[in-house]
Amino acid sequence: MPSAPETMAFPDLAVNLIYSVLCLVPGFISLQIVTHTTTLEPDLSEFEKSTWSLLGSGVSLSVTYFVYVVWRGIATGTLVLIRPLDIGWVELVAAYPLLLFVAVVVGYVSAKLLSRTRGTLTTAHPETSQ
């Protein structure tokens, strides 16, 4: 009787690295949308790009998670704010386009808020000294 073929699995470190890179992409997309739709200086240092990408990814992941929580709350009739998630490859492939869409929306809303904030700061009446 032939033995079952062995499947080669990725080491946990490689899988975690792939997840980490995939989770940083939404923040980078949000940052690019903000810099291209506003008059912000695109000359950011690597540290600033990394920081803003991490913040954008955190916001995008949080918004996506809370959309999931609300959806599950509507589907089950009970709202539980903290739900354990064990995302496998199939779930990640299915949910990743939604995460990227949320990142685009976060970038667009952030750009509009920054433009509005900068507009009110530049149109504020300067104090005149006598």
C-alpha cells in the first residue's frame, strides 16, 4: 500500500513574515493616497514612512476587524467586541481585497481631513501687533 505523499509546510517564521508584510501593505497604500491627493511633502524619511505605514495599517486592520464584529453581531444577534480570529490562507485571500479597500478609504478620508485642517490653519487670521 503506497504511503500518503508528504506535504511540505512553511516554517512558522516564514509564515509570520509573510503575514507581517501583507499587513504592512495597507498602511503603505494609505500613505501613498494621502501624499498623492494632498499637497503634503512626499519627501519623508524612511522612519516617517514606516511610522505612517504602521499607523495606516493599524487603522485599516482595526476598521476591518470592527466591520467583521458588527457583521457577526448582526448575523448571530449577539454583539461581542472581542472575537478570536484564526486566519488561515483561504480566509486571508478572501479578506485581503476588503482590507485593501478599507486602506484606500482610510487614505482618502485622511487626505480630506488633512487638507481641511491645513486649509483652516492657513486661512486663520494672523494676529496683528500694534
